[in-house]
Amino acid sequence: MEVGFVGLGAMGAPMVDRLIEAGHKLAVYARRIETAKHLLNRGVRLCASPAYLAASCEVVFLAVTGTADVEHLVCGDDGLLEGARAGLVIIDMSTIAPRRAQELAAQAQGLGVEMLDAPVSGGEIGARNGTLSIMVGGDAAVLERVRPLLNVLGKTIVHMGPAGSGQIAKACNQLVLVAAIEACAEAAMLAHAAGVDFARVREAMLAGSASSGALDAFGGRMATREFARGVEARLHHKDFALIADTAAQAWVPVPVSAAVQQQLNALMALKLGREDTSGLLKVLEATRADRS
Amino acid sequence: MEIGFIGLGIMGRPMAQNIARAGHALHLYARRPESLAPFEGKATIHASAALVGSHADIVITIVADAPDVEAVALGPDGVAAGARAAGRSDLILIDMSTIAPPAARGIATRLAEAGVTMLDAPVSGGEPGAIHGTLTIMVGGPQPEFERALPVLQAMGRSVTLIGPTGAGQVAKACNQILTGAGVAAVAEAFNLARAHGVDPANVRTALMGGMARSAILDNHGNRMIARNFKPGFKSWMHQKDLRIVLEEAHRLGLGLPLAAAVAQMFNAMQGAGMAEEDSVAMLKLYERLSGVE
């Protein structure tokens, strides 16, 4: 089957590479066409609009930034739903509001189009190595149809339930991840303030009960003060609005997430949104008289 | 003056009564006819918000949230449509609901296109303030319309302040909701601490009211907590909604509000605990529940 793809960012680009390497025929739509030109000599077809892409594909992947981007691509003028034939499967790997994911899937279904929300965790490295964790919401039978494609991108593919439930899982993922990053930042700050080298603290912790992916990756960048590489913190900041909104709608108190969200807000105020989320350490440092 | 009033809830009903008492003619519309009963023979009842807009010099709205304001002001049967139908271009709409500042600015812009000037004028002071005409009213909008509306606003409030341009009233209200939300939580937390020590919170309150920690919230809300009077007042779901607005704005601006965020979680928990329709002072019960007291 021909596979469509929209979103050639830090996550989307390596996913496209893997799909090509796995022998799939790809078609791509990019808002700025120049970002996709290099794919031409790898046999990828470039499409002038999402509608055109939908018309020629059986499956279309989306890996874009936010709810508004997905809405625009799916329902906008010249959007996927305008060009789609019945039976098209849209796999949205972006992180968006769970409720909107549900509504979009219902709208698509009215036109005979299946939509899965399939946000991922595992970062750029996971995307490159095909080891992503993929959290899928939507029809289980549709997931089985496209599972061979998802197997190219991820190692762990879990069906969460109906449309929107993949996004709920992603919200849980972000909540746990960024709270852990904030905890690393606080530990780094505390160690440093007491004159203890955080790199050594981290080394010991990684071998103990407090070991985590966050401590490994983000804690590592805090230890070496390499704040430029990694995940752009503005994306986590964006996700926390979804978490807060989901929690308030569900009447669930999330005291730690709420506190973490405010640290992310402060990070944005300090103009650190384009750097890695390990910059949460800099937010704590900004309160210190002896800051470097 | 001919004053339209839409939104005859806990706050709106006594506010409208105070306007009538000040000698203004009332024009009312209500979705639920039973809320009009107290005004029978004392006001002109209309079949739509549009008809209120055709007959009044100033229309006041005080409803739950931005979509409600939008429907009443800009809907097909809304105030702006009525003003247009009557060929009026000097109508003032005073929205006293609590909504997000950008929503207020958006609605004001669209009303201006229809020739209606909007003032955002949310209130503080609760039901007692509404009944006694002692509300604090925080106004955003242009000065001339503020001055024209001032006598009507003064019929409902004791402290009426023009804060700044359109939206500024809602910004002041957001600040107010941070202070009242955190204040209620602080009083509940302190009373729960006193209780855990076996100390009577009533005596604590009396003592603190003589010192630096005295406040309107310790006085009024504290009193209701001690009396275990959780009747609204101000329903906790509305406080939850208001803090959501505050925190959404904080997110949009990239601004850390750690205290408001923590307090908002207590309001989330109150909704899940079945206290949505009770006053915010019911937060005391949430603290008790989290302390193993039932």
C-alpha cells in the first residue's frame, strides 16, 4: 500500500526514513515544500495538498505539533477529509487534546474514514531506531490492519481503547516524564548547593531504585550542562496545558503536575522554550543569588 | 434610565432588584421563566435578549461563561441583533460575568462592529454584596461609556473602579480570584490544623481577626466554616472555572503561578468529591477528608 506522511520534524523525519528503508512507497505533503525536496531522489512523491495526499493513499501518518495543526490538516480547506476515499486510515502520532482526538475520529468516521490517535514516546533516538512506544486509541480491527506499518516505527504498540484513549495515555506519559525531569533538576540543585557533584549523584542513582529514563537522559544533560540538545521544552509546556485541561474536566487533582506546569511557564518566561527540558534546572537557578 | 438585565441567578437577581430600587426601569429576559417570578409587576418582561436590546439604554449581562455571554450578546436573538433592529447606535452592554480577558476583548470587538459599546465589569463581594448593593465592581472599557453607566453601577456596588481598557476588568477579577481562592484555602488549612491540635478554630479566628492576618475572607468565609454553613454564596464549581481561566492565561503568557495552580487542584478535588454545588468554604471538608476525619 502507498503510505502518506505529514510532518517532517525531529520525530517525523526519522520515521519517514524507516518507512522508506522498510520498502514502503511514500507520498509526502509539506507546508514548506523545500523541507521535503531531498526526499524526491529517494522515490518519495510530493503532494501539493493534504487532500491530494489523501486521495492517493490508503494510510496517512500525521506527526505535527499541536491540536490546531491536526485540525487544519484533517478538516481544513484542501484537508485530508476533502480528498479521502472511504477506507482511508489516518494515524495521528501528534500529541493533541484527547477530546478533540475523539471528535475528529467521529467526524472522519462519518465520511467512512478511520482515524487512530497514536502518540509516541521515546524521543528522536526511538524514532531513528524504530523503538518507539506507541499508544493507540481507536478501533482495534483498524489497528490490526496497520500494525505492520507501526511495527516499523515502534517496539511497543499498545491498544488503549476507543478514540482519544491513546492521547490520554500520552498525557499520563508526559505527566510522569516531566515530573521526573523536574525532580532531577531539584536534585541537581540541592546537590550543587550543598557542594556535591550531581554527576556522581546521578551515577549512583542510575544504579539504584531512583533510576529512570529521565534521570539518564535529562539528568545527564543537566550534569554536563548541555541544555541545547534534546527535546524542545516548549513542546512539554504545550503538553501540560492538555494535562491541566484534562484533569480539570475530569475533576482530578494533580498537585505535582500543576506545580511542574508553573515551572514550565517560568521556563517560557525565561525564553528557554527552544532548549531542552533539562532547562528546568535553569529555572531553579534563576532564584539563586550565587547563580552562574 | 431604561436598564436591561439578563442573568437572574444568585448574584443577578438581587443586583437587578437594586437597580429597580434606584428608580430605573427594568427590562428582563430569562431562559427559565421561574426566575422572573420575583419581578412580576415590577419590570417589563421580554421574549428575547434581542427585545431587551431594542428597549434599553444599558443592558447588563451576568451569566456563567464566555459562550453564554456570546450567545446572549451576539446570537441571532441576542442584544446586538435587537439594537440593530431598533436602529440604535448608543447602546452600552455591561457584562458582569467572569470570563477570560481575551474572550472579553473578542466579544467587545464584535459588539463594536454592531454599534454596541461593551464594558467588562465583573464583581466581587458574593451574594451578601449583591443583596446589600456593596459589590466591588472592576470595569474595563472606554471612559465616556463608563461615566454614562456609573449611576447604574453605583446602584449595585460601593466600590466601582475603571481599571483600564476593555478586558482590564476581567484581569482585575482574575487577580481577585487568585486572592479569594488562596484565601479560602489558607483559612481552611489553618482551621484544619487547629482542629488536629484539638484547638477550637472559632477562638483562633477571633484572635487572628485582631492581628496582621485579619482579612475579609477570614472574617466572612471563616465564620461560615465555623458554622459549617456550606450553602452558596459562591458555588465551588464557579471558583474552579475561574481558576482554570487564570491558569490558561498563565500558560498562554508563559507565567508561573505556583500558588494559584496548587489551589486550583483543591478546587478540582472538590468537584470530584461531590461539592460542586456547595460554597467554596466547603473546602474545609476536603481538608478534613484528607486528614482522615469524616
